[in-house]
Amino acid sequence: MVKMDGRKFDWIRKQLGLSKVELAKRLGISRQSLYRCIWEGPPKLVALAILGLWYQDRMGGLLEEASEPQEQASQKKESKNRNRRLTKKE
């Protein structure tokens, strides 16, 4: 993996549309650590975490579309269970 510098780190932050404070919260690091990452370049784990956020953001539309049929199937199961409960009460 090529070492990520502060400019790449800040570019990804801007691509995600997050402020520095929001990014620090998403990564689970302090604001001071975030600024250090921007100035000096992030450690490997933080670099992987921000790449993961970026990848998740880019692939989010694809993943949400794929998960919709599962949600619809679970809703159908729930409606069947409700119907069973209502018929048992009657």
C-alpha cells in the first residue's frame, strides 16, 4: 500500500462531504489526531479506515439496492406472522 499523505487524506474527506469534526467522529479519533493526520499523513490503520469509509460511500448505492429485496422479504414474513396472530385470536 502506498503511504497516504495529508493531501490525499483531506481530498477523501472532501469527497465524503464531511467536516473535519464529523470525520473525526466517524473514524473514532480525536480532532487533534485528525489534524495530525492531515499535516503529517495518517498511520496505516487510520488510512485503511478512511479508505473503508470512502469505499462504503462509493458503493453505498449498490449495496442499498442489493439489500432492498431482503428487506421486502422480511416485511412479507412479518405480515404473514401478523395475519397468523390475528387469525388465532379470533
